[in-house]
Amino acid sequence: MARPPSIDEELDDVQLVLNVKSVGLTDDQFAELCSENSDVNFEMTAQGELLILSPTYSETGWRNSKITQRLANWADADGTGLCFDSSALFNLPNGAKRAPDAAWISKRRWSLVPADRRKKFAPICPDFVIELRSGSDRLQRIRAKMDEYISNGTQLGWLLDTIANRAYIYRPGCAVEEIESPGILRGDPVLPDFEFNFSGILHLPE
């Protein structure tokens, strides 16, 4: 009897992976590659694999906008850091180049990044990251990205899985907290008083 497909197997896993380690792309060359192919979303792993990412689905784009909006509103009111959207790519300490769906960096740490480096892909790992699982994301792969953020300096990470109605909370030195049917997620102490209503992004308004 055939085994029913899992949630992961039912998704379109669209991602092209190119091994460019032997090419030895410098940061400037990678930036030029992105500039000359501005319609393509790239990331790079610490192992030198160039990732060509699939476009964002429409519903995912709406959810991303709500996530960034709420984080940006909190960041403006709090005043201690900067909010970044999904188009911002960062050079992590391990050499990977990643673009979380939303991120926050304290002004204290951001001020340590040289001004000329801020204009490209800043060499810094955000203090806080959010990854939203979309229809083209394998859960195992996105969880590995969350582990990478934490090992490179992120102090709090949220993986929001609206497909399975689940949230995963990542903190350094702690086991991943898995929350079924989450309600209000809180960012304390990294983001004091930041609250996010997970249920508010489950369904698009009619």
C-alpha cells in the first residue's frame, strides 16, 4: 500500500543549488552577481553553494509584509535598533550569506559595522530573525538555517510555520521550543515588550 505523502512532500521545493566553491567568489564579486541579476534572489551557504531561491508566493508575500510591518512599528517605538525586511542580506561570521524574512539589529552592534560595509551586505548576524515557512520551503532546510543563525550570534529566532500551524523558538544554549497552534509570541528579553499575534497571519482577509 502506498504511503500518503507528508506535508513536506506535497510542497513544491523549488531551489537551484550551484557549487561555486572552486570559483572562490569574493564578497565584491558576489555583490556584483546580485547587482547584475537583480530579479533573482541569491543566498550562499558556508560551504560555498550558491542558492537561487524561488519567487515568493502571493500569500507568503502578504504574510511577510505583516511580519515586517509589526516588527518595524515596534522598532520605531523602541528606538534601540533597526528593522530589516526580507530583501536585506547579511554576511554571517561563518561565511554564509543569508537573507532572513525579517531581522532586527541593535544600534550598538550596528554602529560597529564600518560605514562602507553597511552599503553592501553588512558583515553581521542579526540579534533577532524571523523565517516564515512558505509553500516552497522544506522544513528540515529552514530549521537548519535557524540553527545557523543561532550558532553565528542570533539571540532569538522565530520560525513561523503557517502550513502546520506551529512556531519554533530558537535561543542560544536552549532546546528549540515548539509551540502548537501559537497565539501571542513575545520577544522578551531580546525585544522588550514586542508581541506578535501568530494567528493574525494564518489566513488572508476575505
